[in-house]
Amino acid sequence: MIQLYDTLSRSKDVFVPVDASAVRMYVCGPTVYDFAHIGNARPAIVFDVLFRLLRHTYGEAHVTYARNITDVDDKINLRAFETGVTIRELTEGTHRQYLADLDDLGCLRPTVEPRATETMAEMAMIIDRLIARGVAYVAEDHVLFDVAAMEGLKSAPRYGSLARRSLDDMIAGARVDVAPYKKGPMDFVLWKPSREAHEPGWPSPGKIAVNGRPGWHIECTAMAWKHLVDAFAQRIQADRVEIFDIHAGGIDLVFPHHENENAQTCCAFGLPRMANVWMHNGFLQVEGQKMSKSLGNFTTIREVLNDWPGEVARLAMLRAHYRQPIDWTVRALEDATRTIETWYGRIGDVAAGQPDAGVLEALGDDLNTSGAITALHGLSDPATLKASANLLGLLTRSASERQAERNVAVDVAVVEALIAQRLEARAAKDFARSDQLRESLTALGVIVMDAKDPATGKPTSTWRLP
């Protein structure tokens, strides 16, 4: 049994897919204009674990995971213009780097990765449906969603129901562009004109003569509808044909992005909600502080992977429940290193067996990864440990793969210098310093063996890789 916490209902309920032979999940993916930061890794890792759990429960062939690529965005346009490359060159290169980062973090590739630029026809169709239903309007070559008009549709939810905020609160607290052509301050852009030379453009909906480009929110509605609803329409009961199972992303997307997605999707297709379950992971901070360039703690995924194995970073990310905030620390990475090395030492080259019931129970309890990790520590059978860890995307490498990685990753000069410093500390009976240096060596994946020189009686140390 799987139970998931739904942001919309604010309750944890048994997950019942619309169709168990076609379980469908959509996760908001990257805007591909720059290296992804470590905060972007959290939803990728968390919902990769959910993908693995769903595949284990319903069968690999029966789960579709869509993660979009936002390749239409003002940040992309500006970056391409400033660097003198084409938009396609920028987005292709950035996307390749993102995939390489997630591969190294042990994430499975999604079933489908739709691009916004390949979904323009669906966006235009949905926008025209919204105009026809009276919940979108054209103003100065823009198409805007009419929040006030949404209240007049009987089938639509209340705007603000996902964020649990009143319209007055949202107006007071939001940084909104109250353009003169807006009917209401919370109305949001579905489509905007492309007038500058560096702005890409496509034929506009709403009988607008000027070429334009979509707003952010309509992109995800169209990509989810195209790949998780329309593609499966013949396989799902007609009365629930437009609803898919899970929509997920970071907590920062609840408002306005997911609120607006839900609003426009429900209004376009006459639905009470866009997805049966809305899931959101908590924030990430670095060493107790919010990550920001001004604080000097802004860290990309690639920078982390330059210093730590991807499996170590993944375990450190999964130590907290996904809905809770997580503090990204060096101490957590060091602890994860020791755990990974211990587990690999226990499984050797054994083939994976069957996952442990306790690990499955923890993951089925709203992805309780911290509980699953605790259960992993208690497993004694190597085959069970490997299979159970595999559900979290851990212990997936063979002994030969790990040896090749260690041969590249370990800097022998650094290890020898730490060994020498530790010998000096032991000779001086500075045992606190000696223990600290041993922990540093362990964090590098090095096994230290202490002894005494039989001729002199002085302490000696040798080292090896596991």
C-alpha cells in the first residue's frame, strides 16, 4: 500500500491510481539557461524515488513519468542574446549538462521529457478553449487568464485553493505586474507578443496577428495534457479522462505556478482538479543559511559532484523527509560517505534479492526515506540490502565500476599528506586531532590500518581503498 500527502486536500491518503495499468506522474523540470543548483537536485532525487516505488508496485511498463523542459523563457532569451549563441544552442547544451548531473546522482531518465517548443499547438488550443469559455481575454496582443471569471464556472475550484490563500491575501502579498490592460490584479499571462528581434515567436492564439510566445504556466498544462492525458485517452474511463495521477515539484511552485496551472486546466477542461495528488518537496538551505549568490554559498550540482560521489550526495539528500526543509552540510556528506562505504563492504558482488518489507513500508508511508534508511541499517542479508537500497537509487554500482571511480577520484598525494599529519598527531598523543584526520580519510573512502614498527615501537599507518 502507498499513502501520499496531497497538498490540495492537506491530508495523507491511500494512493489509488486512475488506471493501475497506466499510472501517470508529472514533475516540473528545469528552465534550461544555466547550471542547475543543488536545490534543483532535491525534487529530481525525491520524485525519482517515487518513480522507482511506483514501478516496483505497478510494473515498469505501467508507469509514465513526464518531466518537462522549459526552453521558452525570458531568462533564456536574455542569456542567449548576451552570450551571442542561438536559443537552441543554449538550451540544448544546458539540458545535456542537467541530464549528466542527474545521471551522476543516480536518477532514472523519465519516460518522456517534453519540450515547451514542441508543444505550441497544444498551448494555442487550450488558450482558445479558455477564451471560448469566457475565462481568458485578449488585451494589447496579450492573452490573460481572468481570475474573477473563474468563480462563475460551476465545475472549477476556487482560485487559491491549492495555496490555501484568499484572493485578498494573494493580491496583498504577491509581487504582481498590474499592467493597465489587466482586468484584475491577479490575472496572469497565457500568451504575450514577441516584438524584439531576440525574442522567439510563434503564431498566436486568440486571432492575434502578432507572433508571440507562451507564459510559463500554460506550458506545463499543455505538456502534461499532451503526454499524460491525450496519449492515454483511450485507456482511461471517460468520466475521468482528463485527470492524471500525480503532479509534483518544489514547495516554491505551489503559488503562483501550480495554482495557475490548476486554475487554467480545470477551466479549460471542466474539471474539479488537474491531478489526483499534488506533491511538493521542502526547501533546501546550505549550512543553516538560505542559498544565495550574495552569501557566497550558491552551489551547483556539478560543483558538488566535483567533490563528492553522486551516490553520497543522493544519500545525504534523502536523509530528511521530502516535505521537510533540509540543511545541506559537509557533515551530512561525510556521514553519507561512511554509510555508503559500509554498505558496499557488506554486499560485495552479490546479486540483488527481494526488497525488505520494512523498507517498502517506510517508502509507502508518503516516501519516508529517513525511515527507509533506518531500516536499511538493520538489514543483515546482503542480497536484501542491495535490493532495498536500489529502491532508493543506492548501491547500484558494481565492484569494478566503483574501483574505477576510486582510482580516478582519490588524490594519492592528499591521502599521503593526511596520513603523515595523523602519524605526527599520534606521536604527540594528540588523539583528538588523530581521530579528526582519520574521519577525513574515511570521508575520502580510504581504509586506514594502524600498527607499530616492530624495530622502533613507533606508530605506523598504511592505507588502502575498499
